[in-house]
Amino acid sequence: MDGNGKKYPLSMRLLHWARAVIILGLIWSGWYMTSLPETTPMETFDLFYPNHKQFGVLVWLLALVHLTIRWRNRAILPETPSSLKPWEKTLSHVVHRTIIALTLLVPVFGYCMSSSFTQSDGVPFFIFGELPELLPKNDNAFEVFQELHELSAYALLALVVLHVAGAIKHRLLDKGGETDVLPRML
């Protein structure tokens, strides 16, 4: 166990792993579906695009739930290991906060992209139906949101890779030490 002997609350651990799986699935599906040729059967588009959109909305909602749980449990959360070097503490805080920010922003850019696209078929959300499209139809705005969505998704992926690399580094090099924080999230 880490130096302060604490784990994150079960709700935060479950949200962490659920978001990780969904985000990686969304990044993969985003790459895949945007690489499909125009001659792809419509059923394939009908499978990927609506699911990408609704799981994106789900990630956004899970990020809000995560922030709420984190705020409500802030007094009992594990502390940053004191044995981390100052640059490691700073990098860890920046990476974690930016990942959370991007789990809010990437879906918002995706929603704005879909909402502003003149040929959009809406943003579904599972059994709840279509979300209202709040932006005016404008293909120029769509292109801006498309670029923001793509760039922020790549930034999120880069930060997830950095996050995982840090966890692996501390797990393998500091196993059993205070900086081996992986057990706090298991």
C-alpha cells in the first residue's frame, strides 16, 4: 500500500476504470469511423457514429459525477506521496487536472460539431432519445468544432499515455514504495 495507506473511494475507482475503457474505445472508434470510405454500407455508419456520440455524452456525465464525488470526499482522499520529486508532483497534478478538463471539453466539442453540422442526424443518448441541438446549423462552425474535437482528443490520448507511463514507472521502479500509487486505484 502507498505511504498513507489510503485507497480512493470505491465509487471513484469504478468511475476511473469505466472512463478509461470508454475513452479508449471512443478514441479507437473515432479513428476507425473517420477512416471509413464513402462507399461503406450505411449500416456501418449507423453503428459507429450514434454510438460514438452517446458514449461521448456518457463520458461527459461521468466526468461531472467524478468531480462531484471528488469534491464531496476531498477530506478523505489519499494525499500525493511526499517522496515524489517536486517536478513529479507538478506534472502529476497538471496531467490529472487536464485529463478531467479534456473529458469535459472533448465531448462538448463533439456535441457542438454535431449540433452545428447542416447534415447532422442529432446526438442520441441511449434510451433517453435525442439531445436538443442548441447551435445554429453552420458548416464553417462545424469545421472549427471538428478541429477542436480532434485536437483535444489527441491531447487527451497523449495525457492518458503519460498517466499510464507514470503509473507503470512508479509500479515497476518503486514497487512497495510510497510512490507506487497504483494500489490506491485498484
